[in-house]
Amino acid sequence: LEQALPAAQRQRFFGSSTSGEIVPRGYQLETVAAISFDRSHFSGVARKIEGLASFRFHQARELVLSMQRELRRKVPGANSGNTFALLLIDGLSQAEEYVAAALGNELGSIHLVGGSSGDNWQLQRSPVLCEGAYHDDSAVVLLVHTSLDF
């Protein structure tokens, strides 16, 4: 993806590597899973978290409050009833549960979904994609408002 897309387009993409995907035919390796959000129904803000081993609860609070402020500037009606959070996190960081718990605690009633990156069980590198490049020992958090029911 880093080579395939111009830099301006990469800025709008977030993702992670995987160890396999569940597809209509079952579990498969070396495929691509993607999700997109239609601008007419979704608006969001994203942040990268680096250095997951040193991420602390007070940082989660600052991060979530900052994201909520930015989202409310974009969409004044954003609240826990029409907003969700998406977390993509380095699966080799050994910080997944802690980071998810810290963010979940600060998000309150905003639903948190997501997953861990993988590397086809090689256990060497499982980066996340953010800001046009891949990052190790990192996570990407998106706070997404929608006009659709969920």
C-alpha cells in the first residue's frame, strides 16, 4: 500500500497486517480485508499511539478527550449514541489488553471494537498503518460518528 497509493491518499487509510481472515469460504491466509466509511454517513478522527509498552491510563484520558473535542467540532451532535471507536493494535506488542482497557475506561458508553495485527504466525512484525506508513509497537484509534442506526 505504501508504494501503490500517492501520499495524499495514504493519509486517509488506516489498517493492519493479519494472520488470516474469515471469508465466505472459511479461514484464509494472504487475503485483504477492508472496511470503508461513506462520507455522507460517517465522520471521524484518528490518532496513532506509539510506544505501547509505556502507554498509561492518564494518556488514554487525554487522548479520548482530545478526540471527542475534535469530533464535536466536526459534528456538534456526536455523542455515545451515534459514535463508536475502532482500535487496530500491534499484535506483538503484548499491550493489547491494557491499551483496550485504558481506552474503554475513558470511552465510557462509546462502543470500542477492533483487533490485533498479525504476521501469518511468523511472530516477527505486525505493524499498523497510519499517516501513510507502517508503524511497529503502535496502535491506531478512530472515533467515528454516524448518522446511521447501530
